[in-house]
Amino acid sequence: MNFFRKLSINWSFPLCYNLLPHFTTAGQDYNNLANCAKDALQDGRIQTFFLSDRPLSKQEFSSFRLAEDILAAGGEPVISLALTFYDRNTFVERLQEYIRAGVQHFVFVSGDYPLRTEAKTSKPVYDIDSVQLFMLLADFVGETDIARGCVVCPFKYYESELVWQYEKLRRKISVGADFVVTQMGYDLRKFDELLQFCALNKITAPLVANVFIADMQIARLIQARAIPGVKMESPLLRILHEKKSGREAELMRSAKILAVLKGLGYHSVMLGNSKIDFSEIGQVLDEAERIQQGWQNMVAELDYYDGEAQNFFYFKKNPHTGLNSSEPASVALKHFPSPAYSFSYFIDWLVYVPQGPMFKLTGRFCRFCSSRKFWYRFLWLLEFISKRPLYGCRMCGDCTLYACGFLCYQSECPKKQLNGPCGGSIEGYCEVYPEKKRCYWVKVYHNMKGVRQHVTFVAPPVPARDTSLNRTSSWINFFTGKDHRRMKIEAE
């Protein structure tokens, strides 16, 4: 029985060893990793190993080779494939290589943006986002026997960040994600929040909690922003900095978190360690088994919330458990829309909505221009000079302003995320420009948020754009049915 099938059995709770995370430091020794995997398999409680296909730091060995050796030893690798350096075609080729080798489990992610020091040798691609990847793989996956995982980050404390994380999760599930892995985190109430959200929205995909043993090494990486989007709560940081606990206490803390997550209802835990040493993982598992029955008594002890007023939770707090109730929390009241948004919304209704007063007239004019060279150039220029100042338009030929609060993802999002944010933002700031530039999707949220206390989304998942339309007129492409909407408009 493989990992995904075990996830679907309520009593099973299979464990996954995060053997090679994406933020792994340079200089990892292949033999140590291989021996660690063998030790875990001999122990018998772990058969599944998480490997990043291309870690951020350079390494002297191939993740592909490590996956093959784990398979040969009787284990199951779960491969994290990131879109950072692959276009859609190269990505599928890489996926097929792993499938031919016998790998059946994958986690598809957008991937972290490479550091500027790395950008000299590795230029990011970001051809499509993870939602679009699931859409592209729909037919391909039907011909194979693979399990597709996605990632969500519930550890966001701004309303504008968190709500979009969950909306993007809904989109991933709707287009084929089989199971869900959380980003790394240490806030139990946030772990519980994800469970409550899935229950509220009838999301039945198995949930895998990502737990990394908290020590000073991982704390330094988080504080240096070497693991984008990951935050460690201040009380836990103080405990680690003040060295109030030794290694045994750090392992005990992880065992308690593991026990609580199992008690809350997670289907699995992916356990990681900054030290390549399975004996420590074994200690955590031993202790978690010993204390499992008393997991409810540990919630208060593991509460590292520092009480910051601006922190947002999707659900109201349950005072009895210290976790969440099933009642969604109120969101902040929406301020009046900006003039630019109001103007754009009006023009969109006027021209692009079939019931709009100028829809038919504009359609006839665009179809007229589409087959006449002079008029095509005239309309292209008109589109460019009107949209460039307003939106930073790059004339991609497949406009999605209507789906993104009338903000252009091509010009504003460094990672070209079209169906929701990546998990790399911190306190509302972009992963690529921390503390300098607001996350694109935070700005989209404030534009799209309804005047009442709920969020309004105007579009389903947006498929990958047709790159052959680049530098063409999106106006003409829309009315001739060439863009992603494939509108069938009757010519009159």
C-alpha cells in the first residue's frame, strides 16, 4: 500500500521524513542522507521520504539518484517539483523522468525566488503558476498512476494574505490536487484553522502537516529570510535564543506537536530535522507515541502566540480549547474603492460584459480591425497608450485584469502568480522585495474585497496564457475568441 492510499485510511497516519527540504544547506553528504533513509526503513515506522528536486543551495549530487536509491531500498520518495526554473514543457519532461524511474508521489509548488547572488547563474522562469500546472496535467495524469500534492500556508497573520491562501487552495483542489501539505510553521491554532477551513468548505483531500524540529539553526535561517514566507513566533524564538532548553527539550517539543496534530485530525506529518540523524527522529516518534493519549493537555503549553493585535485568524477562538471555533471571524470593513478601480470596473462592464451597452459595437469594431493591417496597428497602439500608464501593461495579448482587481500580474508580480499568492510573503510584503514592496495579491485583495464583510471573487481559475499571443492586442483577441476565455461571439 502506497503513501497516498494510506492517507485515505482514517486510522493509518503514515509518517513522511523531510530528508531533503528545498532550503537545505550546501555541502550535504549523499552517503549520510542515504544511510539516514536506510536507518528509517529499518526502524519500520517511516517508509516515505520528501525530497526537493532542486534545493536552493547547490549540492554535488542528484536528487534523482537519491530517489532511485530510496526506491531500490523499498521506500517511497515524494518529490517536490518547483516551477522556478522550468517552463511548462521542460517541467513535464522532468516529471516524466521521475515517473519512469518509479516515483508515484509529487508535490507541485511555485518555488522560492532565487537569491540575487544566485540570479547570476540561475534565472527564474515562472512560466505558469501551480494552479495552471494542475490544469495542464489533468489529461496527462489520467494516463498515469501518480498522486498530486499541493502546498498551502495557513501561517499568515494578515487578512489580505490569509484569505487568498485559502482561496488558492480551493482552486488547486478544484483542478485536481489529491492531497495537501502545509508550509512549515509552529502555530497550533493555525494548524487547527486549516482543518476547520477544510471542514467548512467540504474539502476532503488528506492534510499533511509540515513540522521541522525547532532549534537555533532553523531559527537563524528563518530570521535571515532564507526560508521565504516562514515565520517563527517571538516567544519560541526567545526560548531558543535564551537557550532555556537543550536538545532533549527541542526533541520533546516536536514530539508534543506531532502528538497534538495527530489528535486534531491531520492525516499525516512530514517531520524534518536540521541534523541528518535518524536517531533523533526516532526519539521524537518514541516520545510522541508515549504521550499521544494526553495530547489535549499540551495545547496550552505549545501556544506561542504573542498576542499581537493585528494578527488575523479565519475563525473565532474557542476559549475552552485555545484553538478555533467553527464560526468564521469578522473581517475588516472595506473602504471605498479607489478611483482607478472604480473607473476600470465601469469600463469593463461597459465594453466586455455581454449585457454592456457597448459590447456589440466594440466587438464589431475589433473584428473589423483584426483583418486589416493599418487598423490592427492603430488599435494595438491605442490599447498600449491607454493601458500602459494605468496598469503597466506589457501587451501579453491575454488580459486578466478583470480577474485580479484590475492590477496587472505581468508587471507587478515577480513570480507571475495569476491564481493567488505564493507562500513567500511576510507581513504583507513581497518575497522578492521584503519590507520594500507590498505583495501583489495583498493589493488585489483590497481591490476585490466586497464593500460588505466578505470577499468577492469574480473569476474561476485562470488557465495558462497562450505565449504565442504575446505583443498582440488583447482587445482583438477577446472579441475574436483567441484569449483564454475563448469567447464565442456571434458576428453580426
